[in-house]
Amino acid sequence: LHHSMSSPASINPNEERWERLKREREAREKTAAQNRVWDPVDQRWVEKTPDGAPPGHSKSGMEASAPKSKVAGIRLDGSTQASSEAGRRGAAERVAKMKE
């Protein structure tokens, strides 16, 4: 097989592997630095999206946020009251034993 078609056009046959890796890393860092902005809220660098806003931030505010799920609390009904009384009685007994 002839691999000339699959190899990148910018390969220099006289370039060492470490030189190529260094050149590629510098090119990546240069483009990454252009696409990053400082997020004052998160206190970190973030990648810019094509519209200019950092990811996770919306220009419209709360409109883009996902709806929050309803949180179910503890239900107090007659069926749990008996166990609550037993639990309180058991706790009181343990406290009394610790005081002895």
C-alpha cells in the first residue's frame, strides 16, 4: 500500500518525532487560548461556544434552564405514627442507658 494519500500534507521527513509533537502541541495551545474565556463566576477558563457565550451560560437567563423536578418530602400519616412512637421510646431508653 502507498500511504501518501493518508498522511498529512505538513509532514517534514527530516523532522524528528519530538519536534513534530512539540509543533502540534504548540498549535493546539495557540488555538485553545483563542477559544478560552475567563469565567468570573466559576473562577476558571472555559471554552467559548460559537455564539460567544461560555458553555452552561445563557444570554436569556432562566429561560434556558432545565425545569426542576418536584422533591417529595416525608409524609406524616397514621401508619407511620406508631413506628415513630416506638422509635422515640427506644431512643429515650438508649439515652437513659447511656446516662447510667
